[in-house]
Amino acid sequence: MKFKAEIDVMPLDALLDPQGKAVSQSMENLGLPEISNVRIGKHIRLFIEAGSKEEAIAKTEDACKKLLVNQIMEQYTFEIEEA
């Protein structure tokens, strides 16, 4: 079976996010002072051949931990659905 994983990777809350800070500061200049504390991350979509949803979840976890996410600086969440 084929599954689709939608992965969101964000900087850890305790770490400075320079891109997010720059965007937050620019919001006031754009007339949007009510927007603050912007955090910028990345979104990854991938497809997995697996025998079950549980296997697809395990493979996605493995990919995140081994390659896609720097766990020292980032956190991640994902959702799996049949493709």
C-alpha cells in the first residue's frame, strides 16, 4: 500500500528563530502589529510503500530521526494517510 506523510518541522521553542524574529518585526511596519512571535519551519511531504499504516509511521519516524530533522534544534510532527 502507498501512504502519504505530511511532516512539519519547527525550531525548538527554547531556541532563537532569526527568520521568525525578522518577520515578526516586519509585521508592525506592514500595519499588522497584532501579529507577533512568528516561528518559521519547514513542511515535507513524502510517499511511502508499506504493508500497513503502523509500518508507514515507523518508516516516517526513522526518516525524521536519521535525516530530515536535527533533533538538537528542531521538533517535528506528522500525519500519515493512504495515498
